Amino acid sequence: MANRIRVEKIILPERRGNSREQYLYTIKVGKQEIEAIFDETEAEKAYEEIKSSLGMDFAHSLSEAEIDEIVSFQDNHPELCFSCQFRMKECERCVMVCESPLERKLFLALLKADFDPKLQVWIAKRNGEMYPRTSNFSPYNCLTRPDFYLESENGKYCIYADGFTYHNKSEEKVSKDRHIDSELQRFGYRVIRFPGKDIREDIQGVVRKIEQAVRS
């Protein structure tokens, strides 16, 4: 968290010539600095709470640069972040995994509709197996990485937030998407693509279509 949170180990003198180790947390908020002193147990608890507040996945750790990127994103997008109901839970996936504002908007809308989509999973080109985003999977063996992946009793869904309309896509891109869609359907997936215009202008309509497909 580089220049926003600083942690220092300090030695505090006590009576009778003894001393004890404490941890000084200095948190920069705007132009102000807030300081707090913790013992080791309190310091560990504070660290875990900071991670939780940034929405970090406890299964893996982020570098200081990545954490700083999340905080910087929040500072630069106050209209999106500061009133977000998922700010304390989903910052990592929203900021670090979603690859565009369109994906971010649809991701948050899906969360509000009580979906918990998997993001950027790997679909193997050989057999259509799905692997989690964090898998050590070779891009060479990947058919596609859908923006969102959902499962229900109705089936398995690969959902894409397309930045271009059909008419604005190149012939090569259209052909590639058709091939991917055909292969996904052959492997038993259902494919849903939404043009950026629909996500920008009618996000509730987009979510309703997903609900009808996945939950009806």
C-alpha cells in the first residue's frame, strides 16, 4: 500500500527499565495522517481487516503495487466506489479482474441481482473443460475466457460484454466469435453476448435476460 499505509515497529519504554514492541500504523487520508499503535495481535487483526475492506481473496495475496492500484482506482472513481454496496467485499474482482468499464458495470449489476459469477475462467479448446481464473493454464490450450461464467440447473453459461456492435466488428472478429460460440455450444455451454450499447443504456434489461436464461 506503498504511500498510503505505513507500518513501523517501535519500542516503548515501560517502568522498571523494561520495554515492549508495538506497531505504529500511519494511514494517509487525503492531506491528513492518522496514527494508531497496536500490539502484535492487534496489528495482525488490523492487517486482516484492511485486506477484507479492499475485497481481497484470502486464498492468495496481492503485491503492494496491486493493493495500491485498488486504492488509487477508488480515489479516481468516487462516483462508482464510495457508495458501492460491495466496496468492502468485491474490490479485487471489480478493479483487478474486470477488464473494462462495461464488464465492471455488468459485474456489479449481477451481484445486485444475487448472482456470483466466475470471472475470466479458462475453457479448454480440446475438451471444453472449465478451469478457474487462477489456474496455471496455458493460453495456447485455451478456447476462450468468457467475461462471466454462471451455472444453474438450466445449464452452463458463458457471458460476454462485447465492446462493439455486430456492425462495428471486423470480419475476422465476427468469424472468430462465431467459431468460439459454435465450439462452446458443442461442449454443452450456452452463450450470451451483449453489445456495449445495451449494457450502457439498459443494464436492467440485460440482467433480466440473464435471469430469464439462468433462473427460469
